[in-house]
Amino acid sequence: MTVQLGMPQPREGGPALPDAGMPGVPPRRPSDAPAGLVDRYGRRATDMRLSLTDKCNLRCTYCMPAEGLEWLSRQAVMTAAEIERIVRIGVEQLGVRELRLTGGEPLVRADLVEIIAVIRRNHPQLPISLTTNGVGLDRKAAALKAAGLTRINVSMDSLHEETFTQLTRRPFLDRVLAGIDAARDAGLGPVKINAVLMRGINDHEAPSLLAWAVDRGYELRFIEQMPLDADHGWTRRDMITAAEIRDLLSTEFVLSPDPRARDGAPAERFEVRRRLGPVSGFNAGSGLLSGPLLGTVGIIASVTEPFCSDCRRTRITAEGKIMSCLFSREEFDLLGLLRDGAEDDELARRWQDAMWVKPKAHGMDHVGLDAPDFVQPDRSMSAIGG
């Protein structure tokens, strides 16, 4: 049975779909469908994840092969002007309320600062965040803040150089740590740290990663390894689950549910206090002796405790394809339509049509077992944009 963490469930059996059109073109949603990026199950997407590039300067084992991937051509990737137009349509016509710029590695785009500056001028109140691996962030953090970036997420899975190099296949831990500190100093807070635990490699580091983060005022997010690796080597049995993460952290900390509403966020948050007494297993709400509040930690359990029922995200890949779900095997072309001269209203309709057919859930519904009915997307995380 799938754990849903008390979230509202999508309505059963949404309206029937019309026959699909040409490849890359979604079926039309009903004319009486609600405004905005709404799907058949009543979910409304207000959080836009937009990938700036598929290129990356790391080779993380859970994302891509050691030799890398075949990158998109420059002509295939959205230009700054095309990004600006798509964001404007999302915000002004479709109810987008938050923008996350992703990759690949967005820092490798030479025009990143200019892209953020244009979006900020057009949308002064729009929260704009960035997900990065942190390599080179120390040189760009101040400029990103000045351009209008609101805050930043940095992916870092280990505090040990040997382990970091094993996971990323690059000896850049010192550069990532420098980037994290530069982001904090530039005012890009709260700085969030994303960490993926790999069984037998860095899972033992969970408590020390959390101690390091709360000591420095960073917000740590543990993310279950997802089946989005280019090698397609992921298995559920090898993955460190959210339940295991809570148990690992409970050896040194007491975790209590964060009283703030989750409000569609992918991370389930916990307040963190130092453990002062003996404990066995996950200790949220156990009443154990604990110290003062140190901060919070989040766990993103996309696989074992999915939050599909309250998903509010819409994704645009670096080449302008709409993905209604991170695990979707269907993509719908927005950039091609734009380059063919479509008006804003036509682009908005294509986007709405694509989101209307969003699946009810990602298909990994058998907790603790490999899901035989789940088909992994062809793209890796770097090619989709997280």
C-alpha cells in the first residue's frame, strides 16, 4: 500500500481523454476545463521547473555514466529570449507562482546572470531559485544575487573528499564547499543542501551531514535515489528509503514533525534536536530527552512515500519540452511551436493541454518491492531537469 502522508488524493478516474494527436502534440483538454495548469484530477501546477541546459561538469553515479552523455546542440536549447517568453506566459497567463532554474548544471550557461536579470525585471515579486552542484558558485554567487536570484539549492552527497570523488567522479569537494559558503554570504538563503544516500557508500554519513548543516544554518534535504540514472541500474532494494534515513538520523538526533504546513512541498520537514537519551529507531514524537531546536531537515521520499496527490510542479526541459511529471515518458513540444511563430495564447493552450494529461501517479506503487509495472523514463535526471 502506498504511503500518502495524509495528503489529499486526486479524484478517481479523471475525464476520458480524446484520441492523441501527432507525436509531441497532446490531446486537447475540454473547453470547459478550469483556467491555469490544471490536470484531470484537480491538481493545479504553480511551481515551474525550467532546465537551462543538459550539460553538467560532474558525472554522478546515480545520474549519468562516467563518459558522460551526448549533449544537445546549441541550436536545440532554448535561448535567453525564448526562456523569458515561456516564463512570462507561465506567470502572466497560467498562474505560475514560483520558478526553479535547473539543469544539467545551470552554472555552465554563460548567460545565466542575464537570464535571471531579465526574469526579475519582468516579474519583480516572483520567487526565483536555482539548483546547482556548486562548482563555480563561489565566483558567481554575488552576481546571481544582484541579478535577482532569491535562493539556492546545492547538491552535495558527502563531506569526505574520497567519497565525494567516488560519487561524482570529480575531485571538486573543496569547490562545492566554497560555493555553499559564498551563497550564504551573498544572501541567497535559506541555502538548501540536497543529498542522496547510496547504500554502502555514504549512508553512514547521514548524521554527520545533518550536524554539519544545522551548525552552519543550512537546510539539509535527503532525497531517495530515484530511477533516473542513465545506466538504468537503479533497483528499489538498493535504495536507502525514507524510513531508513529517519532511523539513521535518530542515532544522534530527535526528529519531530515540523508544525508548518507542507503546502505541496516535496520534502516532509522535521524539527531537529540533539538526542540526550537512548533511542531505538525513528523517534519523531517519542518524547525522548532532547536539546534545544537546532534547525530542520527534509526528506524527499519520491519512491516509498510519494506525494503525487499534491504535486504542483510543471517542467520544461532545456529544449523546450513540457513534462507533466518527473517520471513521465511523454513529452510535448513547446519550443517548436514557439519557433514556428505561435502567438502567446496558442503556446499557453499547448501547455495547458500537456498538463491536463498528467498521470495520476508515477507508478512505483509497491512499497518495499521493485515495481514491475513501472517503466523508467529514457532520460536521465540531467536531461530532464530536476
